[in-house]
Amino acid sequence: RWLGNLGRIQAFDQAMRSGDAAPALLLAEEAPLEFRETFEVLGRAAANLQSQRVQAAVTLGAIADGVFTLDPEGRVLLANPAACGMTGRHHEDALGMPVAELLPALFADVGGLEPWARRRASFVAADGREVIVDTSLSLISGPDGTSAGFVLACRDVSEQHALDQRLHAEL
């Protein structure tokens, strides 16, 4: 009877991985006291983690620059609304896509994913607009020091570039 409650922990673990954990999954009035205390700790941890996820999503959505989170192989794991707007792609279309495919002009001269502080590139977005971006690529280090992925930050400088070109032509 006691071990039957372990199925709830497995269901809770799956819900945590998908980001849909609800502390109610762990309510177990009939469970032994030791299990109930463990369930309560897990429930508080899940609520805290969910709160942090929501805060991170709100923060990422509020950033005016495009931000892509990449896995170690360079596939897009996350993209904020500004990043999707720059590329002219829907969020769902960008996820899982190799960043070198999404932004080929940015990675054309690069042999792999090596961090850089500043690189400017021009590309044609999926909706046909020419976009000029200043970018930086930063390494995300895992707890053991290995690469856990990358963050690609893109600032749209298209208007500034056009202004610079006009001033240059006039002078």
C-alpha cells in the first residue's frame, strides 16, 4: 500500500519535466507520514520552480533584443518574441531548427559554434525584409564546466544602418 504512492512521484516527475507540475499531484492523505512530508517538500519545490519559469518567460518576453537559447549542437531551444520577429518565423517553426539554418548569413564564415563578442550580419527574414543585426554568442557552461549550450543575442540595427548609409552618401 505504501509503495503504491510511488506512482504519484513518477507522474509528478513527468509533469515536472513537461513544465506542468501541479503540487496537487502529490497529495496523499492515505500515505505514511514520511511520504507525506516528502510529497510536501516536492510540492513546494515544484511551485517554486514553476514560479521561476514564469518569471523567466516574462523577463525574456520583455527584452527588446532577440534572444535565442541553443543546445550544444546549435539547435534553437528557446526564442523570445523579438527574436522570432526579427527572423519573420513563428516560434514553433524556429524551435529545434539549427541556428545556422535560421540565420545562415551569421554563420556562413564560421566553422562551428565558437563564442564571439560582436558580429554584424545582414539577412533576409522569412517575410522578405532585410534585417541587419549586431550579435553576440555566449557559452552556457554546465555545472561540470562542459558546454550546456549557447545564448545568441541579436540587436536589430537596420534603421541605424540605413541612417549611417544615408549620412555616408551625403558626406
